[in-house]
Amino acid sequence: MPTRILWPQRRFVFDFPVELYPELMERLRGTPARVEDRIQSFPADILTRRDGERWSIQENVGHLVDTEALFQGRLDDFDAGLATLRAADMTNRKTFDARHNDQPLVTILLALRRERSALISRLERLSPDQFARTALHPRLQKPMRLVDMMLFHAEHDDYHLARMTELASDFGF
């Protein structure tokens, strides 16, 4: 099997029509259900087992919760008309400090649903033309429309879902 491209090395081409924002909203809305469906049958020892220093399945779920604040903040940046979006903490200190493996999984899943629901509610209040607003993404060093940021966030969700599947397979589940 080919080696996966790590998230920081991913590159994106944003050349799709802004009018695809409703489909991207549905993709973002569906992440909590997809996560729950994917991991519901995994026993606790599989959910919290680490692959060396890399995050466990449960920590990957927690990371999705942790990144919701970044997306909300970037929405604030778009609303404020900033030229450059706020940068992510590429050390992921928030996820490492959260100790997600020490929390009940149900708490993390409920937090993901709550945070994602808040995000979707905010996106639903926007007018169609607002999805075309543009700002510079600091890591990628390229302009992003809000609709591009939605794709970026959905791809990040899928990246971590794929990692959860990879870990489960590696652990024989």
C-alpha cells in the first residue's frame, strides 16, 4: 500500500465553483455521524491504543473537536475582512494537552456534535455571496475562498477518519 501523505504536506487546488457550498456544508454536517458509525464497534483498548507517539483513534476524534475553534476563528477572520487567516498551531499542543484518552468517548463524541452543529448553524446564516470571500491561508500561502476553507476542513475530517481506519486495521480490528 502506498504511504499516506501527512496533513502538513497536503496541497490543494481550489478551482471548483463557489456554488458547491451546499454540498460541502452537508459533508461537514455529516462528520460526527460518520465518526460514530466508524468507531462504534471498537473496544476501548483499540480506541485508546497509540501507534508509538502517534495519536490513538480516540485522540484523532478529540483532535477534530479541537480544530473546530480554529475554523470558527477563521470564519471570524473572513467576517472581519482580514487579508490573512489565523494560523493553525502545527504542534497541535491543544490535542496533546487535552488527554483525550483519559476522557469517556461519549464526552468527546458529544463535543464533536455540539461544536460541528454550531459551525453548521453559523454557515447556514450566510448569504450565498459570502462563500466567495477570500483571504490568504498562512501555511499554504495561497488565497482561499470561504468555500475553499470548507473543503479544507472536510478534507481534514476525512484525513483523520482514514487514520482511524488505518489504526483499527493495524491493531487487527
